[in-house]
Amino acid sequence: MSRRSSMRALVVVYLKGIFMGAADAVPGVSGGTIALITGIYERLIAAITALDPRALRYLPRLHRRTGRAAFRDALVEMDIPFLMALGLGIATALVTVARLMAYAFETYPAYVAALFFGLIAASAVVLYEYVSLDTPRRVAVAVFGFALAFVVSGPEVGSSLPNSPTIVLFAGGIAIAGMILPGISGAFFLYVLGQYEYLSNTLTTFTNRLAGLLSGGSVAGLVEPGIVIVAFGVGALVGLFSISYAIRWALANYRAATLTFLVSLMVGALRLPVTDILDHTSNPGPTVIGTILVVAVLGGVLVLVVDRFTEDIEFS
């Protein structure tokens, strides 16, 4: 492949990463689903599982031409250029959508909750065909998943979780599972854990202050939001090589029960957007109620449209 063709291919991967990041930035369709749609899911999983820390052994020899060549070959073999282009696209979308959602949460909280309700409800409907309740054990799994999400998504739990780097680290590990697996988005888990709005605001603050450095801003202002971003990144890396593999193992060995549990989680978690809508619409008029319903329907339609393009793709 020529250098020009290679660059063009990486630009295409970057654009696909933007679509993945946009999907993962809101509860509903996962980035893994978008990877399936765009035809890069298998390559993504293969690249992640091909990561080998032994490639670092070439670093002390980078001053030699042979060392640089060996290191470059190792990176290409692990498909690092692909992962970097995809990751940059995902990061671009996450930053952009985070800014939009931070503004939306502050200005239109009820409508944001309505959008999330539509996204989550439609995702549960789409995945319902994979639910199996034909044994008492699977019924118990479904009840447990619903009850767990219903309790966790309640204000008495979500509001009690502190917005601390430790909790964010844990949330990052959970969210990455949704980010690379088809089905539930990583943002769904952040939303249920009460960290979504906090992380959106933190990411926006960090990027604003980072841009402010160009106009004489203080580096000290980056420390607080930077710690949170780093904590999330570390949690995501840990989750990438632990929780994600655990879920993939569960899907491979207990597929029906695992999918039943995941869908039940989504249904139980609908308590959260409903609660948010009620909290921000104490005396709603017909216009407000109508707008909330329209926004919820639009969220659901978005998921159904995505499902329409993936109807021939088997969930794996």
C-alpha cells in the first residue's frame, strides 16, 4: 500500500472513530455497535488482543536504525496506527459531545433526560430478541438485573456516590466494557452511576483551560480536572484488559443469561431518566410535556435507525 493510500485509510478510520465516540458519549447505542456497522469490529478486537508490552524492549535501541525498524515493525504488527487513528477520532467526538452535553444538562435537563429515556428504552427493545426466560435460572438473572439497576439508578444511591477520582477510576473500568462491546454504551453505565454529568463538565473544563494556556492561562488550573481525566483513563485501561474480557467470556459461555442480564439492567435503569424528568418539571404545561415526548421518541428513533443498518449482523 502506498503512503498516500495508507494515510487515506487512516483518515477513514479516524472518521469511523468519531462515529464510535459520538455513540459512546450518550446512553444508548454503543461504540461497539458502530464498529460493527462500519466493518471494523473484528479488527478492533484483534488489535486490542494483539497488544504486547514486550514491544517495549526495542525502546533502548531506538538510537540504532535496526532498533527503530524493529520497533516500527512491532507497532505495525499490533496495528497500533489503526488504534491511534481510531482513538483520536473517539477522543475528538467525546470532547465535542461532552461540551454539548454539559451545556444541555445545564440548560435543558428535562429534555436531556427524555432523550436518554428514548435511547435506553429503544436499545432495550432492540436487544429484547436476545432475552431468554425459558429457565428459572434465567428468570432469576433477569429479576436480579432489573432490581440491581432499579436500586442503583435511584436518587438515594446515585446522588450518594461521590464525584472523586477513585469512583471515576471504577466508573472508567465499567464504562470501557460498553465502549468496545456491541449492545450497551459506556455512557449508560456512567449515567446510572451518577458520573455522566460530572465527567462531561470536567472534560469541558479541562479542554477550556487547556485552550486557555495559549492566552496566558495557568497550568495549575489543569491539575484538578486533569487528575479526574487521568483516573478515568487508568480505569478504562484496567477495564479494557479485565472487565471487557470477562464480559466477552460470559457472552461466549453463558450468552443467553448474560444478554438477559444486560437488557434487564437497561429496563431497570429507566427509573433514572424518569426521576430526572420529574425533578425538573414540577408544573409542566402541555408544551413542555409534548416536547419531552417528542425528544424521547426522537431518541428511540435514532436507535431504531441504527438497528436497521445492523439487522443482519449477529450479536457476538
